Amino acid sequence: MRLARLTLAAAALLLVTTAGVPAGTPLSQTERHAALSSDAIQPRGAAPRPSVQRARHEAPFGAFVGSWDNYIPQIRKMAQWLGGANMQVGHTYLAGNGWGDIEGDPVVLGLWSQWRLADPSRKLVLGVPMLVPNEANVPDAEVVKLLARGNRGEFDQHFLRLARKLVALGGGDTVLTLGWEMNGITYTHRCKPDPTAWKAYWRRIVTVMRSVPGQHFRFDFTPNRGLDAIPWTRCYPGDDVVDIIGMDSYDQPAGGSFDQYVSEPYGLQDQVEFAAKRGKPVSYPEWGLFRNGDNPEFVRRMVEWMRTHDTAYQTVTDYCPHGFWQCDRNPRSSAVFKQLMSGSKGGASTYASAAAAGH
């Protein structure tokens, strides 16, 4: 999502509006098919189409309630609000102001790892920036230079240190949303300035982090839903370095319907078909309200979508304007979310066995 600069001094998260091409922007069928075909994806309507529907089930779920250690108790409080629901997924982010942030604060990582280790069904999802400073309006030309430096190995040591810390603290099975929302324009770790270099850099980071003994990280490729600034298929780095095909999905643009979010170019349907062709689960690390106010229909349809597809996990973004527990702006949506999720026992992880196998 469009998060403000994460700093330890200011743990509050402020909304940053993303410019560029918004989700739902019309794209002709010819343009769409050409883009999809150029990335070795069969265009919509080509046979055979992969099977994507699953029997209705509960996916492991949680919420983003904050990035630092003092937010961890909020998970328990939200679970109590949901009638004792089993919130299995903790979602947090590394700040991206400097390379020390990317290496991870050992106290914060340690406390999150303790939360994870307290219950074997839990998963920690960690947003990891690929470049710094990550929210500083860095121009495209500078992004290109940074990607080139990354591909020369100049930043390897930082990701190696992060991986070693996670393993040492018991977080060797962390799910990493590396370079999330790369198809947009908000973050320095965006793909559009040089897609070829971006994919090579992702591959390099994954290789470095997988070199650490004891790791069995899951790497989650998580674009924004829709076209945004570049088709996310052009940023996909390869099946061997991606474990989960994620998507951040908010109810935007204004006036959009859930059916449009499913069928739009590079939307929900394209995501689940892309993943199914590769034998990979999907995820929704960020979802919630955004452009259409209190929208209970979006909440109902989104939860149903996640329950009827091969969803590894889902975490709602729970602060205003997106959320349902910490935000009082969405009373009808909050009531629907609570009705749907109260008492949930959680779900069996679709990637647990693969994670246990390691690499």
C-alpha cells in the first residue's frame, strides 16, 4: 500500500496517494493481449485456461496493525474483537531510510520472531525494501543507477545480514514481500525504470538470502492490482525465485466495482491464472478500503474471493481509511468483516510443507 516513510522515531503511518496509471484504467484487448503475450502468458480467451477455483475454505489470515514491536499486542486485541479468532499471520515492514534499516533491528525482529514461534501455525510476513531511501521521490535515472549497483553486488551484504539475523532469531521461515508494489511509482524499488535490471536484482537478492544455512524463506512477488505504471508481468523475475504470487488489492479507483477488479487487465483473475499456471499459491498481503468510502460489498466479495482460491494467506491493512478495527470511518464494512471473520479457526498453510523442505 501507499505507506509513508517508516521511521523508528515516528511509528505512525500516513497515507501516500499513488499517482501514475490507476487500477481500472481502460486498456484495449489488443494492447492487453500484446502485453500478456510478450511476457509468455496466454492472452485471455486462449485455451486451455487453468483451473483456479477451490472448494470454499479459510485461508490463514491476519492484519497489518503497525511495524514495530509495540504493535505486536494489537494482534491479540484485534483477535479478541473478532471473537477469539485465530489470527495466524503477523504482517510488518522494514523501514527503508538507510541500509541499516534493511539489515533489520535485532530487538524488533526478535520480538516478532518470538510471536511467530509461540504458535507453530503462525507466519510472519515481512515487507523488505530493495533500495534506499525507499520513499524519497528518487528520480527514474537514479533508480536505474541504483539497480545497476545492486546487480554489481554492492548491496549484497545488507540482505545477507538480514537473512542471518532472521535465522538466528528463529524467523527462518519468514515470508518476504520483497520490493512490494514494484509496478507502481511510490517506491524507489520500482520496476518501470529498468525492468530487466530489476528482475536481475530480485534474483540476486533471493540467491544471497537463500545462501544462509537454516533458512526456508518464502519470497512473495506482490504487485498492485491492475495495470498501474507498468504491467506487473514485465517485472516477474522467474518461477525459481518466487514462491507466492501476491497482490495488494484496495477498492480503487473511485466508482469501481468488484467485478471490474476481477476482470481488469492485470487484475484478480489474471493473478490467479498466472499463479495456477506456475503451480503457486496466491496471497493478499494488503487489502482494504480506499476510494469508495464505507464499502461492505467490497469486503464481502474480497473475503469470498480469498476463500475460493488458492490463497496462502491474507492480511487486511487495518488503519484509516482502509481498515475495520482501528478505523471508525467504516462502520458497515466493519460489521461485515466482523461477521465474516469472528471465531475463525484460521486455515492450513498452503506453503507449510514447501517451507519445511527449504531450498
